[in-house]
Amino acid sequence: RNLGNGKFEDVTEAAGIKSDKWSVAAGWLDYDNDGWLDLFVVNYAHWTPDFDRYCGDRERDLRVYCHPKYFEGLPNTLYRNRRDGTFEDVSKEAGILEHIGRGMSVAFADYDNDGFTDVFVTNDNLPNFLFRNRRNGTFEEVALEAGVALTNNGAPIASMGADFRDFNNDGLCDINVTALAGETFPLFRNLGKGSFLDATHSSQIAQLSAARSGWSNGFFDFNNDGWKDLFTANSDVNDLVDLFQSTHYKQPNSLFANLGDGTFRDVSSDAGFTLARAHRGSAFADFDNDGKVDVVVSALGESAELWQNVSPDPNHWLVLKLTGTRSNRDGIGAKIRVGDQFNHVTTAVGYASSSPSTVHFGTGKLEKIDRIEIRWPSGTVQVLQNVATNQLIEVREPMK
């Protein structure tokens, strides 16, 4: 808890969220639209210090990380905000507890546009979860019927990071997942009516990502042309993989440019991503306030990387920072339409990472936006008109 004097106090136990589970990720959402942020925690597997299975090649003395199949999975945890600084574990009554996985990341979006936030969880070598919000405090797991539990070949993969965001500007939130080399980075395009299409091959992402292993990821418009590009933080999981496979443990990050026609192009090298490291997490923000999205990436055993976006400036941009009044203070879950683009407020992006709640739009050649529409979690619809670009605007939710 922030004490307001440059110090923090550990209130984990007092807040009711202390746990001994092996957790990988967590994220904030207001699943019941009561104006208070709830906490979703992604749990991986049972593990104890006496786990001593040998995995690898004994003859060559090459010990490697054990395959996930040797670990028993765990359910995820949903904590409801009690509005008094404490949380209540509602995983069972909300329909979360009964689903066992090996969770790696979580992402939130209202994929069916019913006004309530849904939850997507990646699982390591198990089918992914899509928890559809039933609007009554409970969830239904619908990943298989929605088409996002597995890839087209019907087999689970080593799903890592996730971003749940509209990449093709049709107003429907799509899903991207990172995975290991040979598994590609699946892209699920939202068709509406509760179903998704595996667009990994048609988008060219399959071909572009096949030789890479990805962890964190994010859809952001890095060149401000009005189309969200895809960034992935890359590295193999096995630090000895170079000895017995053709792939590499340390890998450079990737940037796939959105061409605006449903396909992507690899611009990683041109963008400057040539440094090979054991990358893991990533966060996205405009740290120097020049209107271009920058990236922070973590790397195992090495210092973090701060990648400053130094792209040329032919295009314009707009950043919105929302403050809720009837909705939660940070406006998390609010849906924003800027011209023909759509985005929403979320901090849960990628693998084991969190990004600021500001929402960035590249606006191309537009110097003014005729209409901005904000749909708050409370149901309030707010419209801004004739907004100049190349600025950060702070928007406060109307009280009525």
C-alpha cells in the first residue's frame, strides 16, 4: 500500500490475498461493474522444494527444465474487492475454481460487447481458458466453443503471453498468444457472436513467428499510422537448447508491422531489434512524451532494456487518460472509439507484466478527431468532438 511519502507498506495478508500458490501473473478488472477493481491471479502448478525429477541427457550431463506435463496444474484465483481495503476469494462461486490449468498470463476485454469484462488465460501445454462474464457475478468457460482453446491442429501448445485487443479496427477484441518455436504465435480474430477464427496463417504471423519463441507481447501502434502493430519479447525456455536443436536460447525481440489489410510484415531488424537475450516480460508506454510508444523489456540475468521509439514523425497521435467517477477510478474496462479505431483501458498486457492505463491512438495524417466516444463500465456514454491530435487529454467520467 502506497503511504504517500515515498514508502510502501506490505498489506498482502491484511488485504486477504496472501497465497502459497505458484503464481505467474495477475491483473485488475471490475468484473461486476460496481466501481471497484477486483484482482485475478493466474496460477501455474504444484511445486515443492523436494521435486527432484531429472530431465535432460544424463550421459552428456545436460540437465534441463522439466516439461510442464510433469507438474500438476492449479486453478486460478478471483478476489472480489470488498471496498474496505480487503478482498474476498470468490473463485468457487464465480465458476473459476473448477477449471484446472497451468496458467501463464491473463488478459481482459469485453469480447462479446455485452458491457461486462471477460477473461482470457493462457495455459502451458493445456487448452487456454476464456471465461465469459455471465453478468451475475459468475463466469462460464467457453474457450473450446469460441475457438481459442487450441490452434487449428487441435493440440495444446506452450501458450505464454496474451494481448486481448482489436488489431483490425472492426470494434471486436482479438487475441494474440506467444508460444515456442514451431508452434507460431497464434492470432485469433474475433468474428462476433461469441466466436473466433484462427487467423495465424492468413495474417502471415505463422510464417513470421515459426522460428521464434515468444514470451511477452502487445498490440500497439508504433508508427502512428492507425493500425496496431505486434511486439513480442523472445527467447527459448531451455538455456541449453543450442546444444541439441537448431534454435537459440537467446533471441532478439520481434516487431510485426500491421499492414492494414489483415496481414503483418516483419520489421524487427529495421526497427533495431537485433540484441539477442533471454527476454521475458515487457511493458509499453510513451516514457518521453513524444507521442510514440516505447518498450521496456526484461531479460533473465541481465539488465532491463528500454527501447526508445525514434521513428520519423510524419503521423499524428492522441493519448487518453481516463478517470472514473461512477466507474472504477482508473477507468479500466472503458471502451474508446477514436474515428474508425477501437481500444479499451487495460493494464494486463503480455507475460508477467503490466503497462500503464493510458490509451494510445495513432491517427495518421489527421490533425483533428471529429468524434471520440467513450463507453464507461458504468454504462455512461461520453462523446468528445473536434479534438486536436498530438496531445494527451485527461477525461473525467460525468457524474450523470
